[in-house]
Amino acid sequence: MPLLYFMYESISVPSIQQYLFSGWMLLVLLTVSFSLAHAHPNTRVTQRFGLELLVPGSGNLMNRSFLPGFTTIVSLIIVRFIYMFEMLSLQSTLMATFVVSVISLAYSLFKKHEKAEQ
């Protein structure tokens, strides 16, 4: 995710920036829909890890942790729009994105141990 911001900032043509942002939103929608389609509490760690690196929050969706997954995705989109309207600096945006991504990654990879039903 932070690399996408660096790529976005390196291009100064607004029409290309809008094209990249539209592509990013399409990537988010496709990854979220794939994650929801394959949501299962016992998904493999490699699947969760791969999708989590692509779009933070999607690994939680695959693990059927819907609320943390959607919260992560929505918070990243909100941070992106706040930056787009120049209310945050690039450094603050990158730090917020990095922190949210790392928290989401840690949450999706560490599986909660549920007690067996008696």
C-alpha cells in the first residue's frame, strides 16, 4: 500500500493519477469480492497472507472476521480521500497507511483459538 502512494505521488499528471486511483479501487473491489467468496474460518495462512499484502483487510475477510476486515479497508480509503483533499501530508498518510496495514496483517495472521463445543 505505501508503494502505491509513492507511485501516485511521483506522477504529476492529474488524469493519470485519477486512472491509478480508479485502478486501485478496482483492485480493492476484486480482492474483497474474492475474499468474501472464499471466506472460511480455516483458510490457509498463505492465502490470507497473499491477499492481505495486496489489500489490507482482505485476509480478515477470508478468515470470516468481517468487521475488522471492512474497518481496515474503509479506514484506508478514508485516509486516502483525506490525503487527496490535502488535509494530511504525504508522510502522515504513509505512516497511517503503514500502521493500519501492519495491524491488519498481524490480526489476520494470528488466529484466535476457540474452545471446542462440548
